[in-house]
Amino acid sequence: AAARLEETALKIYEILGCSGFARVDTIVEGSTPRVLDVKTIPGFTETSTFPLAAEAAGIPFEKLVETMLDATLQTEAPAKL
């Protein structure tokens, strides 16, 4: 069930063209994941759902912040108009 839920969330993330981090809120009915909504700018304090989910996946808050900053610094700057 967890693998199917992860697959569904990633598919929705890609279909919507999300980038960076986002939170895909879901429920599971029987064995079917259902997407409720997508937060492209989820709360980001140590007690917000996004960092708590990362913590549950074994990623401490400090490592999450570091990973996000590293990813941001590695992206290309937008083209100047």
C-alpha cells in the first residue's frame, strides 16, 4: 500500500509540473489512494506536516533543509528577459 501511495503522489507531482518540494495529500480507500490536494508551498516549520513526514521517512529537519538548499543552488538561474 505504501509503494502504491508513493507512486500515486509522484505521478500527480509530475502531471501537475511541480518542481522543488510539494506535499500531495491523500487518503486510502480500501487499497486505492485518492488525492485530496497538492500543496506546492507547504508549511515548513519543525512541527509542520511536510517536515514531520520527512522525519517519519528518516530525514531529520536539519538534513531536509540542507538537501533543499543544495538542490536550489544546483538549479539553473532563469533566463533574463
